[in-house]
Amino acid sequence: MWGYITYLCFLVYRVLCSIFYSIIYNINVIGTTGDSIMEAQLKRELGTSMLKATGHSGGGCISEGQSYDTDNGRVFVKINHKSEALRMFRGEMASLEAILQTNTVKVPKPVKVIELERTGSVFVMEHVDMKGLSKFSTQLGEQLADLHLHNQKQRERHSREQQTVGKGSGQSEVPVIDKFGFDVPTCCGYLPQNNDWQEDWVSFYAQQRLGHQLSLVEKSYGDREAQELWSHLQLKIPQLFADVTVVPALLHGDLWGGNVSECSDGPVIFDPASFYGHSEYELGIAGMFGGFNKSFYTAYHGRIPKGPGFDKRQQLYQLFHYLNHWNHFGGGYRGSSIRIMKDLVK
């Protein structure tokens, strides 16, 4: 019940953010006569003589967006006027490109990241006509599992091909990854993630995810209880992985209900913050705010069964997202963060 209420409250918050950014967009970006400075730059960068707003707009708490018709078809443009936007959009573009290469689940095709002449950046991508996820939940579960298994299958194929001469005619060009991380920083929200490669998942997650978030909490709030709990939790984290082998899996990285949808021929995921990590990590935020039904989980676990200790590790993975929300949106997420840490150190 409380999870459902939390989900509804969060959705209302995101809708209000979207309305706010739509107002700001209409005031600051769209000119009443002629093209705006941003639109003129978009025309040049995209090599199009036509750039006509379609009326399809969207956005969340981080960026706003607008669809345009161009000489080469319809595109969706995400806009953020902060100086950090260039890094954020470059990470998102690299994430979409990586997922697209696996040919497992549909994502909008990225086109170009453009640094604006005044301030901020835009990210141009394919426009996809989407609506809320409903009839394709099972397919999404299957395709998400395929995404998570893709690197493992690449490794197995590569191992077999080492015993043959030449390259198999059907071999994918996607590289085989044996570490945890990503080639570029990605942002979960607007906060950058340290994706430096590490060979050990437990070290990567403890240091570059939880440790980083808790250092931000310490800097902003000086929360002694959080730091005390973290000093104990660090020692217990390895025990949660005693009976599992973690193979690097390409993750969406921020798969809550607001970042999934469907089009006419299947599910779509978007707004990724990708890296190679533990496949179970993906389900952490998915379980926090709802939006995924039983058929999704049944289909997913039909291909990737739950390992021993799954439920405890889900708490550990949700902890990152509660801390991240604490750092983004304030102390309303402190209680959930502290509660999880207390549960895990028992």
C-alpha cells in the first residue's frame, strides 16, 4: 500500500516538474517572431531548412523536451540550460548507442549532442510515438533479460571462436566486456556517476556508487547517523555476494516506471544512465515506485532466475537510489535510506 502511495506521489511530482518545464520552455526558448537562437543553431547543426515544433513536448525534473519536424523526419530534442548538461547528454547518448548495438530492446536512436551557443546543451534523438506500458509488459521482461544476458552470451561465443580459425560470419561487433564500469561518465538524474573500470563488482558498487552518494550526503547534510551506519555496512556488503557470481551486464541504469513505455510494435526504454554491472541492480529502482506488473517479473526471471540472497541485495541496490534521491530532492528520502542501512547491518 505504502509503495503504491509513494509511486503516486512521485508521479505527481514528475508531472508538476513537466508542467513547470513546459512553461519555462515556452517563455524562454520559443520566440514569438522568427526562429529562436536555439532553433537557428539546431537548423545549422542538423542541416535542415525546416524546423517546426509539433506540439509534442515532455520532460521531467532534469530536462525539458520538444519534438520537431525536419527535412529528414521528426526528432525529439531534450534541452537543459545548465553547464553540466553536455556531460549528461554525452553519457546518455553513449548509453543509447550501447543498448542499440545489442539489438535486444528498443530505444530511441540518438542523433547528436549539441552544445548551445549561449548556455547548456541539447540532445537530438529519434522521435518515437509512445504511450504507457500495458500490453507489452511480458515482452519488456524478456527483452530486458536479453539485454542483461547479451554480454555473457558474447563472452561464451568469443570463447568458442577462440578454438576456430577466422571470424564467424554472424558475429556481433559489440565488444566483450570483462570488467565493471563504462567508457564515459553517465548521470542518474543530474549527478555524474564514476564509471572507471574495476574488475571486482563489490568494490565498484561499494566505492563508486554507495560511497560516492554517502560522501555527497556528508558534504550537504553532515548526517552522522548515515556515516556511522555506512562504516558498519561496508564490512557486511561482501557477505551478500558470497553465493553468487556476477558477470558484467549492460544496464539501462535508471529503469523506473517513468523511463519505460511502448509503441505500436513493442516496449521502449529511454533516459538511460548505463554501465556494466550486476543484472540484479536494474530491478532495484523498478521495485521502488511500481509501474511493473507481475507478468514483467515472471518473464524476466524466466530467463534470469533469482539467485540466493536476492531479496537482501535488492535492498542494497535500492539504497543507492534512495541516497541518490536524497541528494537530488532533499531530506524526504533520508528515512528510507537510514531504514535500509539499519536492516542490512543487523
